[in-house]
Amino acid sequence: MPLLDSVNSPADLRKIPRKDLPALAEEIRAEMIRVCARQGGHLAPSLGVVELSIVLHAIFDTPEDLIVWDIGHQAYAHKILTGRRAAFETIRQWGGISGFLRRDESPFDVFGAGHSSTSISAALGLACARDLKKEARRIVAVIGDGAMTAGMAFEALNNAGHLKKDLIVVLNDNEMSISPNVGAFSAYLSRLMTGPFYTTVRKETEHFLKAIPRLGLPMIRMAKTMEEGVKGMVGPGILFEEMGFQYVGPLDGNDMDVLFATMENVKRLSGPTLVHVVTKKGKGYKPAEDAPGPFHGTPPFEIATGKRASSSGPTYTGVFGQAMVDLARQDQSIVAITAAMADGTGLAPFAREFPERFFDVGIAEQHGVTFAAGLAAGGLKPVVAVYSTFLQRAYDQIVHDVCLQNLPVVFALDRAGLVGEDGPTHHGAFDLAYLRVLPNMIVMSPKDENEFRRLLKTAVDHPGPAAVRYPRGAAAGVPLDPTIQPLPVGSWEVLREGREGTILAVGPAVQAAMEASETLAAEGHAVGVVNARFVKPLDENLLKEMAREGTFWLTVEDHQLAGGFGSAVLEFLETAGISGVRVKRVGLPDRFSEHGEIDLLRRAYGLDAEGIAAAVRSMLSVRTIQWHEAVP
């Protein structure tokens, strides 16, 4: 019987002889590869931490002891080991388990995480709560080396070093190759320095030296300097030591013997400790080892060859990347900024052609936005390419450093609206609300890729802050104009006239609105469609003209209804003193949307053609006795 069949919890894991755990690791890898090959997922990072996941759950008494995982890309083995092996088939699918960490999914998911760099802060909070409640439990944070590029991680390290709480931080380093230091001697030294004999001798020696008048403290400082010098020769630990952590490592994070020997010692240490482990991203599956980047988040693939499924047409991300190159060839002042997402945002071609005008700031959106503001203040035209959900981290910088100073920074918001299987942490459901309230900001959303290019040009030419939001995945497949021409700011597009009412649609909802209008026309109803490509400013002249007709308006957006496009239309009617127009809004409800395939989610929320048609029918069925004059 496979070992994995006997593991329904970490308690079961602890019953397996250690000599058999490498075989268990390979079974876990095979399970992850099988499931991700069928439906995609974050494979490469999870393959790299299988041994680490096993060792942590074997040594620590989870869930009494708490393991806080950063993001979720590295938590697939953790999910399999904590009672979700049967449900692993459903990961990232509608009604299935999340691809990230969720507190409502399992008591082993101690802290919810989809964005990065939160684990140390959360773990420190848990450690302080533990001490205030006088509990006895170990708390471990597992953070990736990429997440350590965020300022928040270092803020947490600084605070943890100051508070001196019992806390273990495991730094999972999977981007660098294993250095020569990660060998037998380095592993031996790390075990030695965390062992009971060494720590006891160090404390006793320090106590003895303190008792020596005048000479004691200088000798302690000298001994500490010598110890740091030895560590500095074998690892990069001085930075963490200076922040108040005892540094252990670097260790081979795929060697269970080394991990068990060291972590058992680390478990007994007091105070903040950082354990640096080096893992191989994609370990155990050669295609992922050879190409860890593409297999970080992969679509379905063939297990035998590693050949991944590819889209048949252009994507909005790809169109953006090429448009940036085209615009930058014409305008030397255009520069691009990304936060560790050059491939994900489509900027890799730009980086290759204009390396001196491309800036990757790491997972540091706050810095990235203010950095862009500085570039703009210096006379350049910065374009910040970022996922909609990740820009939320830099809201204060957008407000004070960009909009307040009216600087021409362009925000290219990829993955706006529903993003599918990544779920509530990644849906770009709030950007219209949090951006349109800001003075000086203009906000745009294209109906197709050709209009996207034109809106991007509009944003680059605009003398103040501008944001263009666009969805994940395949574009509409329309032909592209040979040149990229801007559009007048605030101009909408009437796609279909309708005497009975009008659908005001934003972004990808425009195509669904057109299909709904055609369905309704076949039923004998004349319902118009307007492409409301500018969410701020609205096309007020067109709205006033439409209001005179005294019909109904249906607003449709792939965004939270609260504060979104529909809210902006209602605000306009109130401000303009217009009555006699019935307005119904279609969008996302006031809750976090679940994960699932995008088309399925759009059907569930009434954002597909049939849902829009149904909403129109509900308005057509309500006839008012008399329309009031629409415009004073």
C-alpha cells in the first residue's frame, strides 16, 4: 500500500519510520504532478519544499504548534499532509479547495495568505498572543526568498528581533543555486551551533565573563565578534544576526537528514531564530527543474514531456507587452516598472529591448509606485505594470505620491475583474472603487485588445495619473490598427441604439452585452449598448442626451457593485439633478468571490450574455405609468 494512503494528518505522518520518509516525499511529488498536469497550478515551488513540509510537520506538534506559510505557492505538500489528500483533486476548482491558505478550510492553515511577505508579521502577532495568554507552543513562519524582497518582511524581522519572542523563521531560498557553503561542513557547523552543548557553553561563558569586573563586557564583545566572523565565512547570516535573530544555515532544504538534525536543535532554542534552507524549485520533475519559471504557475501539461497547453490566440498580457515595445520605440521617455512580475505582466520583451529603461523592484509595490512618481517628477513617463489585486498594497503611495502631486504615472492593471482559479486573493474586484475616488486620476477599461492599445496610448499621453484595467486571459481576437492612436479622454462609444433601454457596459462585459442585445432583438426588443470605456471621467454629455429619452439603463461591470461603475452613474444622476431614469446594476456582490473557471464565475454572477439578458427582461417587465422630464 502506498505510504501516502496512510497519512490523513500529521499525527499519521509521525508514525512512519524516518527511513521511509524519502519514499513518502516521492509519492507526494507524484500526486502533485498528476493533479497539476490535468488542471494546472503552482507546481514548481511546491515540488521544492516537499521534504521541508514533511520535516516541519514531523518535528512540530501541529496544529498545536503553528506553521504560518507565506503565499500558498509552496503549500501543496502541506495541504496533502493535513487531511486534504482526497480533496487535492479539486484544488483551485469551483467548490474545491483553495490553491492558497485559508483559515476556514483547515485548522492547519493558521493564517490566510494569497499575497506574499505576510508570514513573519502574522507569526510575530501569534507569538505575542501566545505569550500574553501564557500558552506553550512553537510558532514557525515559512517565507520564500522572493517574498523577502518586500519591505514588510524586513519590518517584521526588525520588530521580532526587538521583541525577542520565541519565533522560528524558515527562509526558503529556491532561486539561487546551492552555494559551496551548503555542504557537509556548513551543515555540521549549523548543527553544532544550534546543539545543546554549544548553546549551553555559550550561555555559561557569557555569564562567567559578565562577572569579571571591567574585562567581562569587552571580552563578551570580542567573543561575539569572533563568532560572527566564523559565521560570516560560511553563510550570509550577519544581516539577520544584527537584526536580533540567531542565524542557522544555509542548509540543503531537500536533505531530510540535515533538516531533521538541525530543526530538532532549533526547536529547543529560545528567542528569534532564522533558518536558511536552500531548495530546488521544481525538484523531482525534470521539465520543472529545467524551466522553474514557466512551471511556477502552469496550465495543464503532458507529464511525459512537460509540454504545456498554450492559448490559441493573443492574450491581453501579450498585447500589453508588445504595445509597450511599440510605444517605447516612438517615445524615449517611456519607462516600465514591475514588482517581480516581468513575465506575468508581459514586460519581458520590453526588458530585453530596453534593459536600461526597465526596472524590476522586487515584491515591493509601495516602493515601486513612489519610485515611479520620482521618475515622473524627473521628466519621464513611467508605466507601472501590476496585477490589480497587488496594487492594493500601494494605495497610500498612489494617493500621496502620485495623485496629490498630479504626476503622470500610468498604472497598467492586469488581471482586473474575475481571474478564475486563483480566487478571492487575486480577483481584481476593487480597483474601480479605490481608483475613481482619487482626484486627478483617470480610469479606463477596454472592450477589446485594439481599444486597449489606444487607451494605453491615451494614458501615456495624459499629463496626470492614469489607470488602464484589463482582464486575464484571451483577448477578443480583433484586428489591430497599424498605428496606435489615442482616444479623447472621457469619450464613450455607442455600439447599438435602443429605444427601450440601454446597457452601459465596461471592459469584457461589453461583448457579453452585445450578445445579450442580439438575443433580445430576436425577441422583439430594441435595447442599446454603450461601451463605457472611461469609468472616470464619465461621458456626461452622452449620459445627459440618453437621459432625455426617459428609458432605463442597465450598468454591467466585472467589479464589486459597491463603489464601482454603476455607483458612478448613480452619483452622476444625483449630482446632475436628473430624474426619470431607472437604473439597475449588474456586478459582483458584496462578498469575496470564490475560485473557479472564469466563464463559470461570470455565469454565476450574471455577467454572461444570458445573465445580462435576464436582467434586461426584468426591467422591461416593469412599466411605469409616466416618465418625468429627465433633464431640468
